[in-house]
Amino acid sequence: MKKYKDLFLDFGDTLYDTHGNSVIALRELFDVLNLRAYFKDPEVFYDEYRKTNVDLWTRYSKGEITRDYLIVERFRRPLSFGQGLDWPRPSFATGPTPRRRNPWTMRSQN
């Protein structure tokens, strides 16, 4: 019998509900970080995250961006649509945009 050294599974919704679990995780993130203080509608954050994530993974698979850029940008872009976070709108440039302020330590201005 042949022994296998490695086993690769495709988690792209083939065996594992990647999308469903990301929705649960994003809702939890939204609540835990009180992002409601910056977004009137949570769907704006969710939709921007989904669009950004697909775009970045596509670009990463083509070798256009680095893994580190993907990891930061997949949250920076959607968060830049929040009101009061003081981040520039997404530039969609290849290189990272520096973060001006840390949203995790900011308080609602309402």
C-alpha cells in the first residue's frame, strides 16, 4: 500500500463552507470591535470586505501583490469606508497605503 506524505484539501466551499463561516466571523468582528460606531449599515462593511477579498486573492494568485499586502489590505479597504476612522479611500494601488490612525483604539465621536 502506498503511503502519502501530504494531503491537500480544497477549502474553497467544496468540503468546507468558507463563505458561511466568513459571514459569521465578520459579524462577530463587527460586534466585538463596535464597528457600528463607524458604519450606519453593517452590510456596507460586509460587502466591501467580500469585494476586496475576491479582488486581492485574484491579484495574489497572479503574483501581483504580496501575502503581507493581502493580509493588511483585506481589512484596511473595507474599514476605510467607515465614518470617523480617518483613513483614505482605497487607492487600489499595488503597494500598501500607510495607516494613519489605529481603529482598534479609537472611540466613537457620537
